[in-house]
Amino acid sequence: MSALLALMRLASPALPVGGFSYSEGLEPAVDAGRVHDEASAGAWLLDQLRLGQQRAELPLVAAAFEAWQAGDGARIAALNDWALQTRETCELRLQAEQMGRSLADWLRQRRPDDPRVAALRALGPAPAWPIAFALAGVHSGAPLDEVLLCSGFAWAENMVQAALKAVPLGQSAGQRLLDALSAALPDTVAAARAIAPSGDAGRQSFTPMLAVLSARHEAQYSRLFRS
């Protein structure tokens, strides 16, 4: 399979990891009135792209990608610990664990003899989503920049679909949101790559309002999504 096709598969909503069932704080933002139309949804998602994906998630994928290539098991374990310890709420951590386990199982079905897949599945208490995605990216044979674009686009597509259901919005509005996120992705990846060489000190997971909303979602009266 070509690298491009492999990345398309990883970015597809059909990838059986359950990403469609999470809103990552968007649903409680709608409940609180912070997101209520196309413009506010676009502002919210662009903020999350720059504050979460750019500063934490994509640099983490980049670091794990390089560690998997180097066969550095200790580094992988440390990155996995960081990924799980910096999830600010129970829901966000459970999402990272569930999606990571699901992707690890998907990889096992395709590469049952790969020791790196066995190492991924052995990570405790669970393989985190960014660490699993990084190994899938290595398997694709694509260069790191393209793997990061794929990771960012997969996130963007899931979040736009969440916005369509939660706000709610129409399909045309969703495409405009996806256009805006896609246009911002190259600069986001470049900024994430600039953070990655600085090591663990360069990454930061600090989105306090998202954490507050996510914590409220755990007890929200009515909800569509698991986070």
C-alpha cells in the first residue's frame, strides 16, 4: 500500500477507533452557550487547534514517531506517561486510552509479528492515542510532516462532525469550518515541528477553560458524546 493511501486510511472516519463518539469539550461549550453558531464554532475549533494540537498533541506525535523509528522503548514509555498524565479530566484521559487501545488492536491485526506493536500494546495503563498514531504513521512509510498533517486533519474532521451534531450546523457550514481548519494546518504543523526538538520542556498541555468544561460534561444532564 502506498504511503498516501495508508495516511488516507488513518485519517478516515471509518477507522475503527471511535473518534466520532467524542467532542473533546465542544458539547459542554455548546451547553454553556460559548459555541452557538458557525462563527463561534469556527473560533472554538481554531483555538483548540492552536492551543491543544499545536502545543501538545502534534509535538507529542512527532516525538513518538522519532522514538519508534529509533526503537527507543524507554522514550516511548516516558512519552506515553506524559500523554496520559497531562489529560486534565477523566473523560479526556479515557478517550486517549480507549482510542489508543483500539488503534493498537487494529495495528495488531495487520502486523501481528511486529515487536513494536507488541510493545505498544504492553504500555500501561494503556497506550495513549498519540503514541499509537505515531506508530501507525511509521508503518505508513510517509515522512513525519505528512503524518502530522494526517493526524491534524483526522482531528479536524472528527471535530467538525461533532459540531454539526452538537451546535447543530448544516453540511455547507461544516465544509467551511473544515476549509478554515485545513488552511491553518500547515502552519500548525510547522509550529509543532519547531517545538519538538526542544524535547519535553517545549510541549505544554494547558487549556484551563477546556478542562473546566470537560469536567462539567462528566455530569451534564443530556449529552450526545462521551467527552
